[in-house]
Amino acid sequence: MTGNAADGTASRPLAIEARGIVKRFDGFTAVDGIDLTVPEGAIYGILGPNGAGKTTTLRMLLGIIDPDEGLRRVLGHERPHEIAHAIGYLPEERGLYPAMKAYEAIAFLGALRGLPLAEGRRRGRALLEEHGLGYAADRQIRQLSKGMAQQVQLLGTLVHDPRLVIFDEPFSGLDALNQGKLERMIRALAAKGTTVIFSTHVIAHAERLCDEVAIIAGGKVPFAGPVDLARDRIRPQVRLETRAHDGPWLQALPADARREGSFLYFSLPESGVEPLLRALIEGEAGILSLSIERAGLHDAFVAIAGEAAARALEEGAGDEA
């Protein structure tokens, strides 16, 4: 579900606008002049390693903390608390009252966003039924598995039908089955016009789900925009297998060509594929196979944020696994 400017995301009204927001803690600059624009109805990922400033950025957008500098506007409001009823938020550090029943916990979270408690209880039971957890509606949170409790809190984030949903590392701690359920839920929210923003240090989730991403490293955003545009920072990659292993045709390959086993890998020359094919044929390379693949988001992240940030991202993802 990767989108681009041509899909119309650039022309939609903005759910989020942040200009030059800065946050310091005891002299340390956690967020350093970030700009973000999130179209309404988009799935937007904030991608970066742990400690990059993702959570601080989300908390400023929510109004939990205020920026020291810069402008933020959420659903057209400069003070997010004014429209708290229209926002759903799932923090990374999650917690529910252990003695509450599952449907009551959902209703309680809805009440914090202005939903009448009786309506929240009705919706809580309905949501649990809809998501295959109806049998657990009257169980206390302490009686639920960790995964079930996470699903209850997720449903409590959505029970008041928010226009904007912000998830901080929502896939953390979920097994593969529940990760898949959450991905489907995020797509369903966007399909009905809800704006979804989530932070993650796992590139695969962002690549599968997001229309647009902000890459954050060291409190800065070196890239923000459509996923396709990030991937286009790197030229498409060619994988070539030839019958001949030497010859004048090698001169037609770019300087970054490298051999791995029987294959040659290199960036597609700026002149395109036709001059390359001509050189290979005329040089009697004997083409056995040739494929051209667009760069993935991981490679784009490395090119944009640097090797150190990419290593930190991979270490975080490894810890999660």
C-alpha cells in the first residue's frame, strides 16, 4: 500500500503540520528542528532507531509535552488538547488496570477521550466480538495473556472513533499472528479515512504499510515524504549472469559492479538498460539472466541516514525478534 505524490496524498488537507520543532532536556537536544506534514487519511511512519527522538516527537504532536521552539498544528489546532476527543494514542509503555474486565478497560480508555461510559461499554463488547475476543469480555485484565491485553488496549485506543490515531512502536511485543492482525487493522482504519501515524524501528512494517515516512536519526529528519521517493534516492539495482566471465563488455559496467558467485551486481547506469544490453550483446557476454530491482527502503535508509543509524536500527530490530 505504498503511495506517492501522484496518488493525491500531497493535495489532501493536513492532519499534522510541524515546522522546526525543537525539544531539549537538561541541555540535551532530543529533537532538533523537525519538519513534518501528514495528509489526512494517510498511513505515515516515523522510522528510526531507538533513542532517535521518535517518542519525543509523538508526545509533542499529542500535546503531552510542548516544543521549546517551532510550530505544531494537529487537525488544524495549535493546542492538541482542544481536540483530544478526535485522537487515539497507544503509547509504547502500555498498561491497564489488572482488576478491570476487558470490556470495562476499553470503555475506560474511551471515557478518557470523552466517550460516555455506557456507550463505551457497549462498544467495548462489540469490538471484542468483532475481533474474536468476545469470550474474554468479562475476564479481568490479569487473566488475559500479554497479547490479548495488548489487543484490549489497542481497541481502547479506537473505541471513540478517532480521526487521528498515533501508535508508538505498536508492533513491539506482538507475535507474527497479531502483527498481521494489526497491519490489517491499520489498513482498515486508513480505508475509512482515519489518519494513522506510527513509529517503528522495523523497516519491513513501514515498507509494507506506509504511504509516507519520516526517517529520523539523532533528533533530525534527513528525509520526509513518499516511500517511493525515498527508494528513488538509490538507482535501481541490476543482477546479471553471463556465460563469459571476461571480455571488453566488462568496460560497459559501472564502477560499483561487484561479483558474488556467478552473478554481477551493480547500479543501473544513468544511460538506461538499452546501451548496457547492446554492449553485452556486441561484447559476446552471453547473457544468461538479467533482472532490475528497485532499491528497498532499507537501502534507502542507509543512504539517507548513514551506516551508523542503520546499524542501530538493525540492532533494535534484532532485540525485538
